[in-house]
Amino acid sequence: MSALADCFKELERNEADNNFEELNRRFHDLLGWASGNPLFGLLTSTMHLLTREFSNSLGYSAQERAVQLRFCAAFSNRCALATRQLRGRR
């Protein structure tokens, strides 16, 4: 969970940077593996290998980057809430 949070912070810092696409892939790879489902993790990683292979740059527009960040923020907030709830049950 902390790796997802750290990656999200990097995404926010690099929204206008060329590194955004790779960070976005990394966030979703972490998300896939964090699901606990190895098939989902492998599928996510494979899709990112394909996008790297077929395209040097996906070319996210500023609007698409903003949407990606809103999605990642919403997910990160839900993960943080779920983590706090789980810790409270112990």
C-alpha cells in the first residue's frame, strides 16, 4: 500500500513531465499485483509491456493526465481508508 501511495505522489509531481506515462504504468502494475490475484498482476504487466513495445509515447493530453490523476487519487484514498479500517479491527 505504501508503494502505491508513493507512486501516486510521484504521479502528482510529474503530471506535466515525460515520465508521467511510465509512472502511470508503474502505478497500475503495483495495483495489479496488490490485488492478490497473480493472473491480474500478470495481465496488467503484460499489457504495459505491449504498450511500451508498440509506442514510444502514448501522448496523454493534459486533460487525460488530469483524469488519470483523479482516478489514482480516488483509488489511493479508498485504499488508505480500507487500510485504516483493517488496522482498527485488529
